[in-house]
Amino acid sequence: MKQNRILKFILTCTAVVSLISGYTQSAVFFNPSFEGDAQDAVTPVGWLQCEDGTTPDILPGPWGVYLKPADGNTFMGLITRKDGSWESVGQRLSQTLGAGNCYFFKLMLARAITYNGFNKPTVLRVWGGSDRCEKRQKLFESGPIVHTDWKPYTIRFKPKKDIDFIIIEAFYNKKLSYTYNGNLLIDDLTPIFTCDKAELIVRK
């Protein structure tokens, strides 16, 4: 019942945001700011582990990460490892995103200087699929996130097929010829909105 009340509140707030912004809301994320009790190796409520060895952290606090959240009380940390493994989480969307349409959402990203030795910059990759943790289409890939303060990023994409599931992951800088220990801090996802096709940034 408590989660139902929280979801109803989120839907009401995001509907207001969509009216103010002038864009049409297409889907929302549950727990978009990764709220929860700060602790290591715990997946935030509403999110699923999508890569073997994924043990996301709810921050700040654990691993020497004390950056103030961009929104709410906590945020999420994902890592890459020098053994070639990395972390990703996903979530089934509240509504299907139709193939051929233009969509966008925003989020805040940063890197922690100290993260128990997992300190190097990583990139953000976003995937879409129809089933749980399915990587059918890469929707976005950032450059290395080197800044240690929060900065906003806009994820624009055009699905080739209908999307019901979104995956967010930390990955290696592909310009480097080796894998490494790195981290990515994520907070404050907005709802997914439709956008004018003229705004679309095509990313392969």
C-alpha cells in the first residue's frame, strides 16, 4: 500500500512537470532518484540487477563517497572492474515506448574521486528491450564522466522496435585498450517525454 501511494504521488508530480515543460509524458521510472537506506551492495527499490556481478551501492556514505545528492537523500553508484566485469540495473517502464518515435529523459551524473579504489572515469550506456534486462538496442552512450560534481545529461533516442524495459549501466572508456576499476554516480531521472523529431540526436 505504501509503494502504491508513493507511485501515485510520483505520477501526479510528473504529470504537472509534463504540463509545465510543454512535452508529453510517455513513461515514468519508479524510484528515479534511487532513494533508500545508504548501504553498499544493495539494489535500490524498483530496480533490477541486469549484469552478472552487479552489486550497486546506495550512496552517500559507503566506500568513502560523500557527495551531496542531486535530488532527495540518496543516489546510486555503479562500478566497472579490471577483471572485465561491470554493473548495470534496469526497470520495466510504466508504458511502452513505440518504435519510430522520438523520446528523451534527463539525469544527473558524476564521478567519485574516492570509491574504495574504483576511481577511474567510466561511461554511461543506456539500452532498451522488450523483456527483462534485454539489450535489444543501444539508446545512448556518453563520453567518459570525469567531473566530480553533478552535471545534467539529456538522453534522446528513437527506438527501432517497441521498448518496455530500460537498462542503465557503467562501462569502460572504449578508447582505452584495457579494463579498469571505475565508478559512475547517477541521480534524479526525469520521466521519459516525447520530443519533436527535429530534436532527435541519432546514436548508434
